[in-house]
Amino acid sequence: EEDGVILVAAIKKADLKPGTITFTPENPDAGQITAITVEILNQGEIDAQPVIVVFRDNGQEIARETLVRVAAGQRGFVTFAWLPTGGVHDLQFEADPLSGPSDVVGLVVEKDEQNNIVTAQKSVGSSGPTLPGFEAPAALAVIALAAIAGTRRRRRDE
């Protein structure tokens, strides 16, 4: 006679999920360096390591950062430097991205692979300098050109 034995294995997994997104400054102008901090939550039962976070702007990868570890039930933070252009930007932040089109999971095996992306739309004003820090040199260049032009006019008049 055979006894029916059922073996159930409970496998603990991590569960990464991007959380709060913070922009500094909150409303950047074009060409203004902006720090974007993204909270990464691990809602799973085991530590997640390593945790790669990808930043995309209008579908184009801008940067990726790696957190060495995010403990179970805890959170980590990554900060990206962004130099936006004017206009509307569809931003995407993905924790533990897939390595290729045939991959089912990223580096971290998770309970839920579908909650790894958070998006934000950011409107960037077109005012402000094209590149930060170039205001003074550009002004000096204009003053120098005006001085040269004025000198040439005076010499012609003499």
C-alpha cells in the first residue's frame, strides 16, 4: 500500500519595487543639472543583491546605477544626475532590468517581476542657460566682441 505524500517547498524570494522619485530642483530648466533620487523597496523575504536600476528618458537609457544590496523589508536609494533639454520628458526607472529579450527574470529572482518599473512625466522649462556655469564666460565673450567692434569703428573714424 502506498501513502500519498505531498512535499511543499516554500521558496523565499525578494520583491523589488521602485518607490518615491525626488527631483532637485523640483522644476528644472533646460540645461540645469538635476539630481533624481529613486527609492528602491524590497518587499520580499530575502535580501536582493546586486540591484541594478536603469534610468530612461523618452525611451533612451541615460544611466544605470547598482546598489550592492537591499535587505528584506528595507529600502535603498539611487541618485542620477540629469541634464534635461526643454520640453516634456517621459522618465522611466527600472529595478532589476532584464538582460535581454529572452530573459524572464533579471539578476534577482523575485515574487513579482511585473512591479519593477515606475514612470514619471516631467515638463522642463526652456529658460535658463544651455549649459550651467557658462553664463559668465558667454557674457564676457559678448563684451569682448563689442569692445573689439567699437575699437575698429573708432580707428576707421580717425
